[in-house]
Amino acid sequence: MGAKKKLKRKIKSLKSALRVQHAPAAKVALVSPLAPAAFPDLPVIKGARFASVAAGVRYKGRTDVVLAQLDPGTVVAGTFTRSATRAASVLDAQAKIVGDSAKGAAILVNSGNANAFTGAQGQESVAAICAAVAEKLGLPTERVFTASTGVIGEALPHDRIIAALGDLTTALDQDGLPGAARAIMTTDTFPKGTAKTVEIDGKPVQIAGIAKGSGMIAPDMATMLVYIFTDAKIARPVLHALVTGLTDRSFNCITVDSDTSTSDMLLVAATGQADAPEITEIDSDAGKAFADGLGAVMRDLAHQVVRDGEGATKFIEVAVTGARSDADARKVAFAIANSPLVKTAVAGEDPNWGRIVMAVGKSGAEADRDRLSIRFGPHLVATNGQVAPSYAEDIGASYMKGQELVIGVDLRLGEGAATVWTCDLTNRYIEINADYRS
């Protein structure tokens, strides 16, 4: 009997060793090869404080809830997804965006759970969080904005968020924005932040922003979650007009996978605590200077989202000129940027310009086959309806090895132009999204 037990133990030990030997390798957190070298230094924004904690909304052992407290006098402007299945927090924030700046404001964001497609329960979660934050900070509920990002269709455990408010309010700090950038990440591989200082009447005005986004990225307002803070004094109608216009030239010009989220929003909060005079007109020198700075911040964050596109290895600019109208140029640019055939060719470093011809043709924009030309960066690939005499396959193949690529199309029909930014489509994108909930 003793020998039999020993044999069983030996067999059990061997089976265990085999399981370990053949177990799938642990998933390693991969950082996009297109990521910036380091997170930037962000300036203090007077009148704004930030905190991040681990509330266990979905993730274990990482921060996942952010609170921003904004002083009285802060004006807030924003843009929101036009998805027909908008999340409860988006609908709530849209209704509040024109609120009274005299009472300050707060923004609370959680990652891990989108609180989208959760019916009345989702609205109840938003109401409960807003009420709890308002009580904690002495604000009216209409000045509390919330956002949620993560898995769709699961009830938000808002009690965990409310339970964390004590730690959040205690941790509020003017230097907390970098931590907030990390806490709002989901499939992001790096935190996204940027800043710009502009001068208005010789006085510095600070602008700093953070964003999250990696997949489910296609513009239909300001795609993903974006939070930008400035100490500028600016009238709310002016800020709103600037945010709307600049969104169309930044976040509305990016795509990773042609999918628009249920939860996308962009909020810009101006605390009014800079020494510079108030900006009351867009076309004033002050308005133009501020617009240049805000536009640079928004464009940088938009590009970082593309650089962190799920599985991305190439950053692609698609520049279309010579269209009958800007709208037609935009159709062509997005037809190219969203084409799986174009994006997979780029991933494989295959200069398959025929796929670009295909995308132009399917775009719905006016095009003349025998007029259009195509470039890979500085290299003329095709012109007048055929391959350029100066082009050789090895030229295109060599160019495609780069990480930063420009695809240029000239339709030669008019003055319309558009530029959009995208990334390649790799096997890693499938791996991430096949395993997203598991």
C-alpha cells in the first residue's frame, strides 16, 4: 500500500510539473513603441486640485478613481459623443455644462466600468455619486460632472466610489494631475499629458491636459476622455466656441479603429486665476494667443491617443488636397485611415498603394482616376491614373519601415483639403480586444 501511495504522489507531482511547463506565458504589459520618452512636467493650475485613489471599481491594486476640485469662478465648456447609446454620465454632464461658474465645480472620473447601457440603474449611480461629491465639497449637484470608462453593460459599483471620497478629498493636491492621467487609463499603455504656456499682455497663462484612449477610437465630437485645465480668465461663450472649433481640428481628426465610444467627452475648465486680463473675444490678440495654446494641447493629446492605438506600431498622417470641397477631402482621408486593408499593409510594411486607390474610390467623394496622385512622404508613387515613372517598389518598401508615415493624396479637382491621423492594424489589436473582458 505504501508503494502505491508513493507512486500516486509521483504521478501527481509529474502532472503538476507538466501543467507549469505548458501553462500559457503570463501577459506582459506592453508599452506602445510610439509612446513619448517620458511623461511631461505639468504646471500647477491655480484654482485646481486633483486626487486619485484605488477604489476597486474593476481593477485590483491600481488607482481607478479621480477627483478634480475647481475653485469658484471656474467656467467649464465641453463636447460630448453623439452616439445614440450615450452613457448616463454623458447625458448628465451635457445637461449641466452651462451651469453657474460662481460656485466652483468638481469632476469625478472612474475607469474600469463605463456605466453605459445600464438603464435606470446607471442614472441612479450618477445621481448618487454627484450627490455625495456635492455634499463632501459643499457644491450644488449641478456643478458636479462625472465620467466613466471601461466595460459596457455592467452595473457601476458606485458605493465603492462613494466610500473612497474621504480619501480623495484628503488627497486633493495642486500637483495631482499626473496621477489623474494614470488613474483614468483602461487599455492605454501609457498616461497621456501635455502642457503649454501662452502670454497674454505679457502675463503667462498655463494650459495643461490629460487624456485616455487607446481603442474604440473614431471621432464624433471629441472621442475618448479628455480633461484640460487652464488658469485663463475667459468668458464661457468664448471658451465654448474655441473648444468646439478646435475639437474639429484635433480629436475629430483621429481614428484608431472606426468605432465611437458611448462615453466620450472633453471638458475644459478655466479657473480664471491668471494675472492676465480676461479674454472676451475670439478674434482679439488675446483670443488668438489662447486659441493657439489650447489648440496645441488638444492636438498633442489627440496624437498621443493615436500613438497608443491598441497594438499600434506606426503613426500615420493622411493628407488629402485638391478635393472639390473640404468635406470631400475629409471623406477621402477617413476612407484611407479607416481601411483595414490599408492599415494592415502598413503594419506589414507593404507599400501597397493600390489599396489607397481603392479607399479613394469607395469614399463617396468626387474623384477622377486619371487626375489623382499618391505620395508616400516625399516620394511620388502614382500620378495621372498610373504608377509614376520615377517610382520603384524598393523606394516604397524602404519608406514603410519608418514609424512616422505620411500618405498624401492630391485629387486635383479643387481647393478642398483635410488631414487626419491614424495608426496601423496589427495582430496585437485582436489579442487585446479578444481578451478585453476576460
